[in-house]
Amino acid sequence: MKDFSFITSSSPAYIESLYQDFVKDPGSVDPEYRKFFEGFDFAINGGVPAARSSSDNGTTAVAELPPDFDIQKEISAYRLILGYRNKGHLVAKTNPIRKRRDRGANLDLAFFGFTDADLDRKFHAGHRVGLGTTELRNILNHLQNAYASHVGIEFKYISDQAKVDFLTNAMEKEFTQDLPLEKRRRILEKLNQGVIFEKFLHTKYIGQKRFSLEGGETTIAALDAIINTAGSMGVKEVVIGMAHRGRLNILANILGKTYEHIFSEFEGTAVMDQTMGSGDVKYHMGYSSDVKTDEGKTVHLKLAPNPSHLEAVDPVVVGLARAKADILYNSNYDQILPILIHGDASIAGQGIVYEVLQMSKLEGYYTGGTIHFVINNQIGFTTDFDDARSSDYCTSLAATVQAPVLHVNGDDAEAVVKCVEIATRYRQQFNSDIFIDMVCYRRHGHNEGDDPKFTQPGLYALIDKHQNPREVYTHFLMEDGNENARGLAQEMEKKFWADLQERLDEVKQNPLPYKYQQPELAWKSLRRAVETDFDKSPDTAISVEAFDKLFDAIMQWPDDFKPLKKVEKIIQDKVRLFREEGKLDWATGELMAYASLLLEGHDVRMSGQDVRRGTFSHRHAVLRDEVTDKPYNRLSRIEGATAQFRIFNSLLSEYGVLGFEYGYAFASPNSLVLWEAQFGDFCNGAQTMIDQFIAAGEQKWNRMNGVVMLLPHGYEGQGPEHSSARLERFLQMCAELNMVITNITTAANFFHALRRQIKWPFRKPMINFSPKANLRLPDSYSEKAAFTSGQFQEVIDDVFVGDAASVKKILFCSGKVYFDLAAKQHKDGVKDVAIIRVEQLYPLPQKQLDNLYRKYNKATWFWVQEEPLNMGAASFLKMNLANINFGVISRQPSASTATGYMKVHTQEQSEIIETAFGI
């Protein structure tokens, strides 16, 4: 938005002197002032540009001013207009319960140098708000109706003039118009539904938690209006994310989930199906449906399942929306709309909201704008907003991405509906985020068994006496003076009681018709995993012809592209390695996996910090022209490939980005979706997403997910922050075949592991503890034959020892420590110690380990790990590998993951190896 602070903060006398300078010579004043004064000329002349004549010195002069024109007063009137546009929200009557505190808006007439005597004075500034030359009284009333009634809008921080003009026009011209009778009927109908539902549950299931919407039932009318408006503007799908408050009401009255189905969950008799989970409480469940708008358009609705961790579902929803846009709508974001429903305390207090906002305009995470709807009941559990935030508003973070905020009184249903319609049109036109902050209240405590008067006696004394939104709106219609409106109110009053009686009599509803989407059909074609699925991995090899084609494709670039010399040499070295030794390094093996999936029609998406190059400069999936800086995707020119490789360097976020990728994989079972941490321990910042979604999502919500996490892991003397990806934490969460934990040592095995994610007839999250220094270790390279035959090897036996009967000791291990052990074994020619690599730790390859236990039946077994004894896989194996008696060789138990001193690290590592070989 244009910064007119030079007008609002300057004294009228100073501006008048500048105006006189402008009259004499427009070129003598600052360009911004000149534009401002030219606007006055335009207004004075009734919307016609001022007549001008050339003066002797070549400058221009304005037409002579009318005799009653007072520049000081006119400027004050314009300052008043700007004041209301910028700060009217500070005095708007948005709180239905409490009086708003004084935030120093300075919008009194006296502040602008006016008295009551000026109210009947005519001002040309009226042209600035579409009123023409008119009395100050009319200008003031117009501004108050537009910016300080039951709605206040924040948008002064927006720099895009088109957006400013859209919002100004919406508030000053459209907002004050009366709604047609049919729209009023629809609003009252939705309010009725919302109130009926809550009243029914409150009487039938006394004291049960339901996180009621009471006090904020206008949310139902608001969501209905968003969906209708969106449908009329080409939106085919709406994806919604929200926490508990009002969720059951929205499921019933927006998504059309039957009351019978919801009641069965209260009774504990619900059964699992394709649109519901069964392992979580009722107010966490997801749902999908197809609804008809009031214009007859079909809109697909999806409410994502969520945990109790507030706002954690936000990145999942936007990731899901992005995937749907890419897969179903050819990346046309106008056809899918994400809506995030926030609580006031959570939007202000949870940092994940900020992370999601920072994604909103980034190439890799763009969804065409999100509508943020805040059910602002002014309290978090028992905490008043005075103790919940430092900002003026719970939505103040919207300014970080220049997203406008419409603050609206939740008791004014028509104002709420107008706000959400404006917001929906804004989103569709500008593909940008926008917020609606609906200020309401919470009728009961945090849940229905909680007494809020313990901590908020005064507030709840007011709430007890306050009418619900349906009653408020009915009263408004009765008092409106319109006979049609009066009849409507009476008609809807009767319908209200009839509907309520039907619900009390438990009349059955018919579920809405539903047609499965393409990704859902793909999910339905999959099945749940069983233990025998993990006895042996499926065949994931590719043909020799495919290998040659893919290798050649990823090692070339266009003739007019000039990569950096250093990168060119790196790639030439990879080609030379293959041509001379027949081997592929780690990064090439990885890219070959992606390329092979693309050739087979499976999209691949990867994101994370610096993933295009790779944290350790190994991947180089996207090259840069050293002259033009133009990027080149090495997997973009594979002949015959019908799928896309999308790889994005992410913002510096773990929680938000991992959630986004989980959401993307949630909607795309036939795509390989990966997130790579810069260092493995960085996933600590995403622990909520790991605990609540990745580890538990299938059991809680009956939703499989194949997202892959790549976590660089290994003790290399880089200190406690860059050594461990916390293998023990992931293994502790493993049960019921919920995810796959791997620590892979060869390029080919990594290739097969990635391809296996798509080749399985089910989907599981895979967490791979990736190498760092070993990316360039020759022992991790693999020959061509390892890619063109076979499958993933869960366990790799020792090929160095010859006679199994002569083996006295077994060292079984996982990941990087294998190479240190093998180096010692080979250097000293040790033939009576065999080293077994456990490439997959969960699901534990029990049968394969049992076979090796029988093979080396004369040997003593030891588990060797780099991590301290209280970390790594030792505890997990002791608990789960009961049939094998083994000792543990590791670092001493430690509070920190690793030492920060290289000398100490080297000594500790040496002790592990020496102990392992009995030195």
C-alpha cells in the first residue's frame, strides 16, 4: 500500500505551504506530494483532470481554486480518510462480549482539527471515497460503516496497489450493501444447523468431551459461504485443516457426515472405512465428501485428520493441497483451496503457523494462497489473551507476508459472510493468503466437563447472559423492518424446532454421494502390510537397457548450458569411475533410483535445505550455468519418462517442511516423496510431526504414507550437534510394522530401498540414516550388476571370511561403523571374525539373522555401534532379538550424543574397533 505517512503526520500549515508551491510549480515538490495534490485537483474538478497552461518557465499551473476551498480543511479530511483506512480496525466493534481496549487509534474529529461545526461543511475529499463533494458528516458515517462497524480490516502494510484497491473497493462500496433474501435464508439455515447440533449433543451426551462450537456457530455459515463462493469461481476441491473446537459440527453441517455416524462414535460403535480412522478420538478424525453449492456446482471437501498438537496439521494440509494441484489439476491452484481454521491462542503461540506462512510464496510450497479462518474465542484453555500474546492481535503475524486481516464480530452473521466472500474472491484473484479473525466466545470451558468460572468468573457471567448467534441473527431480521425478512425469521424459527425434534427422534440421514478421486483409487488398490511382507524385499532391479539410458541421460546437459568447471569435473569423474571400474558412487545410485521411477511413470518430489546440491556437495541434481545462473535439472531429459522430478531447496524449517512433505505423500501414493535433513539431528525440530503423524498416523487414522526421511548420521568428530540422528528414538517408536528404519552402506542397496518404496503393495514411511563422509568412500560404491539384478538386502553377510566353521566372533553392526571394522579386518587379514551388516533395523529381519546365527553357530556375537550405550540400536536389539545371545560394544553411556573434541573422538572410535577385535 502507498505510504501516506507524510500526509498523516505532517502539520496542515506545512502541507498548505507545499500546496502553494505546487500551484506555482508542480515540479518543485516531491513526486509523492505532487501525486497527492494532483488528486485534489481531480476531485475539485468533479473527476476531470485539471486544466493546465504553460508558464514562461515551462512549468504548469493548476486551475484557479474555488473561493470556498480551504486546503487545510481538505487535507484534514483526507487525513481522516487515511486514518480510518489504516487504523479503523482499532476501534471497530468486533468483540461481541467485552468492550475493546483503547489502542490509541486517534480517530476523533479533534485529532484532525475538526469540531462538530465542521460536520455540515462540504468537502471535495468525499471524491476519495466515492461520495463526491459532500458533508463531512457523510464522509465520517461512510468511513465508520466501512472500517469501524462490526468489521475492521488491516491492510496498510500491503505494497501491491491492486490488492489495496480491491480491498478498499470491497470495504467502501460492496460491504455496506444489503444481502438478498435468499442469502439471508441460507445464513439462518446454517446457523440453525450449527445450534441444533450442539444442543443435541449437549443434552444427549452430558459431560462428554466434544469441544463445542457454541459461541462461534457463525463458523458454519462462514464455511458454507466460502465453499459456495469458491465453487462459483472454479474451485473444485477444498482441503480443510483444523483442531478440535467445532470439528464435529463442521463434519456434520459442512461435510455432511451423518449424525448417526457421529453418534456411533460417541457410543463407541463406529467401524473403520476408507474415509474414517478408528484409532483416535472422534474429534481428531478426518473425512471426505462431495457437496453441491447453491449454484449446483460439485465441490470435493476433505478434512484432514489431526492430532491434539495444535496447528501441527497446517503444513500437512498445504502439502496435501499442493499434491492434489500437481496430480489432479495440472498445477492449476485456482481449482483447489486450502482452508486452515485456527484458534486464537494457537495461531499466536505456535511457531508452526509462522513456518507455514513463510512457505506461502515459495516455489516449492506454493498453493495459490490459503484462507485462514480464526475462531477467536478470546481464551486459550483458561488463559486470557493478556497472558497469551504480546501483539495487538492473534493474527499480527499475517503482516509478515502482507496478508490482509478482516477482524469481524462473530455475532454479526452477515458481516462474517461478507468477509469470507471477500476473502475467497481475494484469494482467487491474487492467489495470496488472507485471514478472517472472527471474534466470538466459548460458551463452556475448554471441554464440556471443565468449569471456566474458576479462572474467568467475570467473562463467563457475561457469556451466560448472551444470546447465541442464531438468536442474535433472528432478532436482527425481526427488527430489520423488512416484511420479507420478518416472515423469513418466523419460518426459520419453525424449521429450527422441527429439525431439532427430528434429530432428537434420531431420524436417519442419507450420507452424501461420494466419488473416489484418482489418488484415493490408488490408495484403495494397495493393502495393509503383514509380517511376511518383510521376509524378503520385492525385486527392484532394472534392465540393462534402462540402466544405460538413464546413466547417459543424467550425465549430460544441453549444448548451450555451461556448468561450473568444478561441477563439470565432478560429473566427469563419475563417468570415468563407471567407464573404468564399472561402479557407481552413492549420489549416482540415488539419482538412478529417481530416474528409473520417472521412466516407470512415478513422480519424485524432494525437498530440504540445500537438497539440489546436497549438504555435502554430492548430489548436484540441479546444475547452474556459470554465466547465466540458469538452472538445469539433470533428471528433466529422460527419453520416455512421463513423470516429473521436482526438487526444491527449502526454507530453514524442519517442522513445517517435513509436515508439508508428509501431506504431499498423503495425497500421492504413486509418487516417491522425500525430505532430507541438512544434518540428521535437525529432525529434532520436527519431532511433533514424527511422533504424531509419521510414526502413528496409520494406526490412528488408517492412513498409510510412504514419505522418506533422509537423515545424515555417523560419528566423524563433528561434535554433538552433527553426529547422531537419534536412531534410538525412531526405534523406540517402532511397532505394528509402522515404519521402516534403514542404515544403508552401499549405493546399490540405497537404490533398491528407494525403489522398494513404490514397488511394495503398501506404503510405509522410511527413515534412512544416511552417510556423510561415506558418500565418497570407494567401499560404498556398487557395480552395475547390483542395479540390474536382485533387490534390497536387509542383511549383508561377510564375503571376506571363507570358512564359517572357523569364525569365532561375529560383529554385527549397521551403517558407517562397518567401514571402520572392515578396514581393520582387511588390513590385519582377520579370518576368524565375520562382520555382518544389518541394513534394515525395523522391521527387524529376524529370519535372516536366525539363518546367520545357525550358520555361525560356533561364534560369539557382539553388536557394535558408534553411539553411546544408551543410544543407537543396542536397547532395541536387546529387547527384540531375544533368541540371539550377544554382547554390546559401544561408547560409554552419555548425556550428549558425542564429544566436541576431535582427539577424544578419534580415541573413542579407536577403542571401539580395538575392543571389537579383542585387542
